[in-house]
Amino acid sequence: MLAFLRDDFTLSKRALGLILLVIGLVGTIGLLGLDPLAELLHRLGIDILSPDRQAGFGPMQQVALLASLALTVAGLTMLPLREAPPIAPAAPQEAPQAGLRAAHFLLGLVLAALLFYFVIYLVYAVNIIRFPFDYDQGEGFELVDTIMFSQGRWPYQDTEVYPFYSSNYPPLFHIVAVPFVWLFGPAYWYGRVLAVLGTLITAGAIGYAVYRAERYTLLAVISGLAYLASNYIYHVGPLFRQHLFMVMLETLAVVVLAGVHDVVEPRQRRRTLLIGLGLVLAAGFTKQHAIFTAIAVFVFLFVNNPRRSLAWGVLFALVGGGIFLGIDRATGGQWWLNIITANVNPFVPGQFPGLFSQWFGLHGALVILAALVLIYEVYFDRISLYSYWFAAALLSTTLAGKWGAGDSYFATTIAAACILSGIFAARTLKAAWRWPENYLTRLARPLGSMTGRYRAGLLAAARVSIPLVYALYVAAVFHMPTGGPVFGTLARTFGVEPNTGFALYDSAGWTVGYAVIGQIPTEEEIANGWRLVEIVAEGDKPAISEDASFSLLAGKDVVGNPTQLRNLYNNDLYDPAVLVAMIEDQAFGVIILRALFYPDPVLAAMMDAYMPAESIPMNGFDYQVLRPDPGWPERRAARDETD
């Protein structure tokens, strides 16, 4: 116990393996025994599970069981690793040059392809930044949150009172954008600029992490560009949304903290911990999903120095908890209700498996390299924060299966995979892998003896395989606009046909949870957007719109946040009676629907009291314009008499 509290104490691989084994066994036994235990207790009159829960394994239980089994296997195989993990890397050795020139030439071609994707990303970003309406559903409500903060108001409001609005996201991203509201008024462009800058900073941090670890400039640049080349990052990078801003803060935090235990000078180490943990806290107050990065960070700190991790963990909890409780008190409990309780959403059947399969099909080349680094570090080196982060981020992707989630939930995993795959590639090209003696190297010794004479050839093949792996990634994530003078000409020249219903080729295809975006808006769509603004501006009555931009640009109240109202309603936390009554009173001049996200009673009232007037296409959606139905008052009176 006293050794555990020493400032220089580090958990051995054997001790870590024992912890993983216990956690894995407890999880496996608990999951396998949950239904039999519940059935036994039910017969005794004790119910420990929700009555509407079906017996058997759902998606989350399956993932949890696989994770528990993986922890069990990892723990068992780590038990023989009695030696302490190495702290300092071995001195670099002169390596043969076999295959290096060919690898560099091929990597140059990979770099050219990634730069092409980077240009595509910038062109797409510029066009989205200039688009004056919601490009993706929900952007307008991010802007509303920002406007409310600029006015000194919390966006966490009582949704049963007009205008029935509340936010379901933490405040930091919106607060960062507040000065732009003061200077330029309500607009989408600055939130999108901040989001794009966030992706560029993330790419830079990824490149820096690879360079700091391996001093390989070419692969550092490729690793950063690989992040921006992802279909998922291209998809959501330029949006007025906070998720990739959170990923930026997570990445910066991990890069800052990755080498903290190698810092000898106490003051510098404390400063590094303060900055790194401050960034983790900032990520958490940007979006709740950052909790997985916080877990990875504190597991890393605990394994390498339990005493230090506990001390800083208490400080982290006090500061974070204090801010959380302060906001909740300032909002009269609406913060907890809207940020935590309302976000307990159901899982959509097939959404997580579909997204996971799509994600791996696109990023599998990098993910496999990242996984190999993680496995290597478990058995032969000190486990880096990057590996803990990658594992935690991979686990977090299970939440992509929830209603309201999607492909952006894989962004943190992509960032971690880009760092680890870059490290793998650099070490392979430098022939810098080290194999300290343990039971695995002893088992592999006969294989090493047989292949020793072919070392130069195997090294050359390994080096050449690196650019080929990146080439597979480049091919897998292929996406390109197919319209316009430049991209249209390229598409016709190389026979690239759109596969999305827009002037866009996207190799990702589509699955449940993958947003239908990525195309460059046309002038016709912009004109249609202004037509919708004109419709909302008619008359003195407020309007209801699933996209907030039309109300904002028309100078009218933004009424309701449809997805948040549905979240609250589905969790029995929202009574829509007042909103339904206003709809039945035809208190709104017009209703504009895009995806029918409102709670069912609200949608039913809309269909009763309003009638379709016209349909206006924009960004692949048909915006349904509903106007008051003149026959509704008579039907309502008859209904009320019957009731």
C-alpha cells in the first residue's frame, strides 16, 4: 500500500493484466448471468430489469460482452509479463536502406492524392460557409444557442412555455462564437469558420504528435491530411456544429498529456497537467461525448502514477463538478434535464452495425495499423496515451447507434487511428521496432531464426507495404464533387459518375445514421431558401420551422427545437399540451416541415389544423409548407362536442 502511494510508483504489466482479467471476468459473468438472475428474482417478486426490456442480448449487451471477453483475454496474456514496462526508448540504430527510396516515391504519390482531397475539403468548406441557411438539420439551433448566450441568457429553458425552446448541448462552442454575434449579428458563417479551423488544428495536432514521436516529417504531414481526407470529416467538418470542435480539444489534450510522465521538472509537469486536463474539461463542456477521452486520460495517468492521478482527479472532479452544479443551479435544473436526462435515447435497430461496417470499410487500413501499435505496446512497450485513447474512442462509437447520433461519433476514433497509424508507418520505415525479451519473443524465436537470412528483403517489403496501405485508404475514402467547371471536367475525364443523387461521388454510400450531405449547394437551392424566408415573414403571426434559419432571417421567434422536444417527450419529460393547443388555435401563420422530428402529438395536431400548401426542395429535402386549414375550426368544434 505504501509503495502504491509513492510518487514514482508505476503499475507493472502483470498488475495491469490482473486488473483487466478481474474486470473482464466480472463483466462476462455479469452479462451472461443477468437474464437468469432476473428471471429467478422475478419469481421471488423482485424485478431488477425494466418490464419492457426483452430477454436476450441487444446491440449494447453484445458489444459489452465482446469487450469483456477481450479484456479477459488481454489480462490472461499479460499475466506472464512480470518485468516493468520500459520507460525510455532505445537508442536509434543504423538501419539498412532496402526499399526506402521506393517507399518514399510511393508516399509522394499518396501525399499528392491527400492534397487533392484537402483541396476538395476547402472548396466544399468555402461553399458551405457562404450558404446562408441550415445546411444540416440542427445548425440553426446552434446559432440560436449562441445568440442567447450573446444576450446573457441560458439556452436551457422550460420547453413547456412559449417559445418551447431548449438546447441539449454544453455551452463552450457557442460561447466561443459569442463575440461574432456582437460584431456581425446572427449568421452561420462564423460558426462554420470556427468548425473548419477546428478540423485544421486537429490535423496539425495529429501531424505534430507523429513528428514528436518519430521525427518523420513526411509521415507527420500524411497523418494530418489523412484525417481531413476521411469521408466523415469531410461530411461534417464545415458545419455549425460542436462535435469536431470537441474532437479538436480532445486531440490537443491527448497530445499535450502524452509525454507528461517523461517531464522531470515538477513545475513544468504541473503546467503540462494543468493545460492538458483543462483541455479535457473544455472538451467535456463542448459535448458530453468527451467523457470517453477523460476516462482514457485518467486510466493512463493512474497506470503510470496512481498517486498523481488521484490527486489531479480530485481537482478535476471538483472544478468540473462545480461548473456543472453552478450551471444547473443558474438554470433552475433545466441544465441537468436537457443535457443529461433528455439524452438517454433509444438505439435504432441496425444503425450501429451499419455505421461501424461503413466506418471500417472506409478507414480499415489505418485502423488495423493503429490496432497493431496498441497490441505491440501492450506486450512490448509502455502503453501510450494514444493507445488508451484509441481503445476508449472505439468503445464510444457504440453510442452512434442511438437516435439522433450518427457518423460524427466516429471522429475521435479517426483522429486516434491517424496518430497511431502514422507512428506504425514511421517505425517501419525507420526499422525502429524493438522486441524486449519476454515469453512471446521466446515463442517466436524459431521463426526469427528461419527468417533471419531474409531480413533485408523482408524489411524492403515491409517498407513498400506502408505506402500501399495508405493507397488503400486513399482509394477507400474517394469522394469528389462531379459538377462545376473544374470538378465537372475532372469527373467527365475520368468517368466519375455521381452516386448520391447530387453532383457528388461518395464512396461511403449510405447507411442509417449517415447524413445525406456533402454536396455543394446550388444557386437554385439558395433561391429556394430565400423563398422559404419570404413565406415565414408573411403576416404577424410566428411560424414553426424545423430549420431555424428561416425564422431567424425573417426576424421572427424560433419556436421549438424539434429533436430536443422529441428527446424529452420520449423520456416522459415533456408535456406538449400548450404547444398542441396553440397549433390547434392556428396561432402560427405557417409551419415548415423537413423530417418530421417533432413529438407525435405535435405532428398529429399539425396534420389536423394545417394543410399542405406547397413543397420547396433544398439540399435534397422537400420542405413541406403547411398553412392553416380553413375547415379545421368546424372539425375541431365537432370533435370537442363529441368529447
